[in-house]
Amino acid sequence: MRIGQASMEYIIVIGFALLMAFPLIMIFFSQSQDVTDQLSMNQVREIGRKVINTAEKVYYLGEPSQTILKVYLPSHVDSFIVNGTTQEIVFKVKIESSLSDVVFRSDVPIYNSSLLPVSGIRFIKIRTVDGRVNITDA
């Protein structure tokens, strides 16, 4: 066997291995992005439920009740709006390069406000003021 033939066979084997590995790498990155998106949505749902439940508790305890929630806001959150007119908390979340609205309805009256969508550990102040619940950054 000649040296040139052995190196050519070696190159063919390595090329075939890389050809087989490339689709696996692409599938891995696609699946990891799906898991990251799902994790972000679950975190947003947990934050929304926690804020609504706490707002209802504070409202029914009456003025001057207040509490501060410590939550982790994922980096996929584009905006965090409290709409007093419709009594909803709306998260705009970037999933697969598009914005999705995640909406939570409150049974108690709330004030309009907009919280900073800065990712990481956040403190949210929830307090009763003039018969309504005020949700702001702490």
C-alpha cells in the first residue's frame, strides 16, 4: 500500500465522520434552543401567577398592606406591563425570534404601570393604595 493511498483513505474516513456528525450537532443546537424557550415561558408563567396571587392577598388584607417579591426574570422578556384598565399583567416574550404575549388576569383592581424588563433577580413591590393594588419595581 502506498503512503498517498493511505492518507487519501484517512481523509475520506474523516470526511465521512464529519458528514455524519454535522446533522447531530444541528439537532443538538435546535433542541437546546427549544428547551431554553420552554424554560423561559415556564419562568414567566410562574412569575405571573405569583404576582397575581400576591396582589390578591395584599388587596384583601387592605391598606397599607405591602410585600416585596423576589423573582428571576429571564432574558427573553421584552416588556412587563401592568394594565389597570383591563386588570391584566402582560409579558411580551421573545420565542423563536417572534414576540408572544403571556397574559394574566387579576380579580382585583390594579394600577397601570410598566416595570423594567431587565433580566436577572428582580424585586417587585406590591401594595394596596386607595383601594387598588400598585405593582412597581422595588
